[in-house]
Amino acid sequence: MLVVKFGGTSVGKPERMKKIASLVLGMPGKKIVVLSALSGTTNALVRIGESLIAQQYTAANQEMAELEKHYQQFILELYESESYQAIGQEIVSRYFSLFRLLAAGKFDDRSYRELLAQGELISTELFYHHLQEKKVSARLLPALHFMSIDENHEPELEKISERLGPILETLNSIDILVTQGYICRNHRNEIDNLKRGGSDYTASLIGAAIRAEEIQIWTDIDGMHNNDPRIVKKTRPIAELTFDEASELAYFGAKILHPSTIVPAQKYHVPVILKNTMDEKAPGTIISDKGSRGQFKAVAAKDGITAINIKSSRMLLAHGFLRKVFEVFERYKTSIDMISTSEVAVSITIDDNKNLNAILDELKTFGTIGVDENQSIICIVGNKLSEKEGVLKEVFESLATIPIRMVSYGGSQNNISILVETTQKDKALNLLNEGIFHL
Ligand code: ADP
Ligand code: ASP
Ligand code: MG
């Protein structure tokens, strides 16, 4: 079984949706097709939800009306026959009636999450009917029947697998199953989601749950590039990455993959292939257990980082000090990305400031605290980088004109992490492109 995911831009125009239908039809064997919402829809739903929470009803209604118009046009171009256009019309009316119903009630966080889920529900329904119009045998596989997260927002892979097994058995004769990315149920059985960009994660979770042959992630670029193409002009696709390398790149900001995508696939050794819907012949990127060693492969950057420095003379020769510091972050469920220590001080970075003040209050009891917000982690990735001679020299020579706040090397053999002010990020990525990739 293949798991094949198409992102927002791949389904964002009627001709693209038709194109992916042909692509899927050309793939051998059985497949689960995971779709995102049409590009721009989740952003629009976020804006509508925020307006409703702020009780700005005119703004919400206006945005809803524009979105509805967009969908009405979409179905006219997607379906050829009048009868299918009428089906499309019915689908669009039904979803927008639901939006208005949600908006009219008490609009709380729960209704907001329900609203956000509609993008994937409508895209899969439209796509399914397109396949019907083409007389292709397919079935909708509702993600809300099997995809779930626990009270810590972690996907329940075992349960997902247990639920999917019997469902897939009953659908054994169907070659194409269409399901929603991004959406799930939480531990209260409410509609929830896997966070922005979560359709990649859905594909990987399903791939791992059913031990698929392969997970294909189709997007608008020919695979993982060596640098962020939104910031750096000359970038090139990477043919092969190890799971570890791809995982670090996704986690540290390569937007092409949701940060957690690789984790489930890696657990069950299911290869992940990144492909371009606009250029299907391009080889893309294969992510698996295999990969060359001792080379720079790519860099990525993650913004919104806060660095916290704790200076304490009591730390000198004191065992158990770091444990106490880490316990503070643990209590506030705040994960740490980078750490760097000296004899009397420790610097730590976090990407979630929700509990920053409470964390700082507790840390103050240990010593003097310094805080730097608006930092970015630049992550330089390569399998067994430490086997390459002079890696740090090349990196630091490239970044000679950038003030560096923190460095982390040796934590994993695949990554060098460097903390800079976010204002320096674009320059740093461009300098590394010239200095270590010679592009
Ligand atoms: P989708 O809607 O298909 O999920 P995304 O917009 O989430 O697509 O991800 C694809 C985009 O990721 C690309 O268009 C590109 O701008 C961006 N991107 C950022 N870093 C990288 C990278 N290292 N390699 C490839 N694409 C990247
Ligand atoms: N539609 C969701 C988003 O825009 C999920 C995804 O596209 O992966 O974040
Ligand atoms: Mg995405």
C-alpha cells in the first residue's frame, strides 16, 4: 500500500486537482490519498475564527462570503457535467451553512477547531466526487474515525493502527481511498488538528500505522533543497537524505515538512519520497535509512527562539544543578532545543514563550537570569558530519561577519546548530550557501 499526500497548492486550482487525479490513477496498486485543504483555505478559516473570537462579525461574514465565492467558481471548473456541478453546489452550500451555524453559536475554542477542520473535509469531498465523475472506483476514508491525539497532543500511533486495520479490511476491494490530512480527534473526542502543515504528519502516521511500502509527499517544489528557497536564490534539490537528517531539517524549520513528519515513518522504516506535482518527472528526494556520510547536506532556520542564560556561582561543583533547571522546563511542558554550558552558567533555548514569565520566576531562585528574544536557530545538517575534516572551520569562516550567540555541536552527529539574532538570519543562510555549498 502507498500513502500519497498532496499539499494545498497541489489541490488549490481545479486543473491541479484534475492533474493529481490522473497522477493517482497512474500509480500501481492500492493507495491512501491524503489531501490538504485548498491553498489559502486554512489561512482564511484562521482569520474567520479569529474575527469570530474577537466578535468582529462583519469581518468574519465578509471573509466567509469571499471564500464561498471562491469555492463556487472552483466547482464550476472542476466538474464537467451539470449534474456534478449541482453536486458540487450542494457540497459548497452545506459547508458554508455549517460555517454560519458555527459562527451563530457561542464561538469558543472548540468551535474554532471544528471550523479549521472544514478545509480538509471539503477538499476531500470535492476530490472524491471528481473521481466519481470520472467513474473511478474510490472511497472516502474519514480521518476523524481513526486519527487521534492524546492529552499531550501526541498522536496515538498504536490506536490509529488498531482502528485502521479493520476499516481497511472492509475496503479491501477499493484501490483508492481518500482521506483528510491535518484533522484528528483529541482525548475528549473533540475535533482537533495536528497543527499547521499537519497533513504531512497525517501521511506519515498512516504510513507507519499500516506499515506502507512508501509515503509520498507531493508539493510545489522538486524535493528538499539544500537551503530555504524563500530566502536564498540559488538552491538545489537533494537526491537522498537519511531519516535523521530529514528529521532535523523538518524540526529546525524546513517548511516543506511538518516538524514531526519523519518520526513515525522512521520508527517503521517506511521511506518518505518528496515529489513535485508541477514537475512529476523530477526525481525529488528519497528519505530512508540509507545515505552518504560526512557531507554538508542542507541548512534550515527556525525563528521565534528565546535564549535564557542562568548564571550561578552555586553551580560551580554542584551536582544536580542542571536537573533542577530542566525540571522547571518540564513542569511547564516547554521543550528545550539548544543547550550550552560553562562552569558557572548555562544557556538554553526554547521555541514556546507561553510560560516564559513563570519559568523565569522559578529560574531566578538559581541565580542571575538573562533573556534574549527574537533569535533564530540555524541548523546545518549532514549525516555523520563529525567525520568530515574541518567542518567547524568552514562554517565559522562562512559566518565570519555574523555575531553568533550560541553554538551546539556534537549533540547529534548530524547537526551543527547556531543561534543568531533573527535579523541576521537571511544573511547567515546566504553566506552558508556560498561558504559551505559553493552556490
Ligand atoms: P504544501 O502546501 O504542499 O504542504 P508547503 O508550502 O507546506 O507545501 O511546503 C513547500 C514549500 O516549502 C516550498 O514551496 C518552499 O518554499 C518551502 N521550503 C522551505 N524550505 C525548504 C527546503 N529546504 N526545501 C524545499 N522547500 C522548502
Ligand atoms: N491545511 C493545513 C494547513 O494549512 C494542513 C496542511 O496543509 O498541511 O496548515
Ligand atoms: Mg505543508
